[in-house]
Amino acid sequence: MATRQSIEDCINRVESAILNAEEQYTLGSRQEHYHDVEFSDAQGQLEAAAQELEKLADSSNAQQREQLYRVGLKVQQLQNKMILLDHDHPLYSTWH
């Protein structure tokens, strides 16, 4: 069974990834955002966080799983927002 400390540590890491991704989402939604690497890194951090939550849930009790599930929903919602964001604006058009 997962310890309370391991759950708290995991949630802290996930919340940190969420904060970073929210910042990158905000920057990415601006018209002249060119930080593609940071945006992609934030998406990768969210995916890693989702996987960590899933692994930890396997060894958690019902109350812990519920807590991890709720944090996981935040991760999924932000992942969806980042995927749907039209982030890949061309810097210039080749069509004249």
C-alpha cells in the first residue's frame, strides 16, 4: 500500500507540472509565442505525471485512489486544452 508521504510527494510533483503547463498554455495562447520547446516539455511533464498517478493508484487504498483520480482529472483537462490550442502558427506564410 502507498504511504501518505508517497501520495503527497506525487501530488506535489503533479501540481508542479500542472503549474508549469498552465504557464506554458497561457504563453502559448498569445499571438506571438515562439517557445515551442517549453510548450512541448510541459506536455511531456503532464504525460509523465499522468503515468505516475496511474502507477501509484495501483498500490493505493480507495481514499488515496480518489485523491489521485481528482488530480488526474486536472492533468487530463489541461492536456486536452493544450492539444486543442492552435499553437503551431506559422511565422510566415509561403502562400502569396
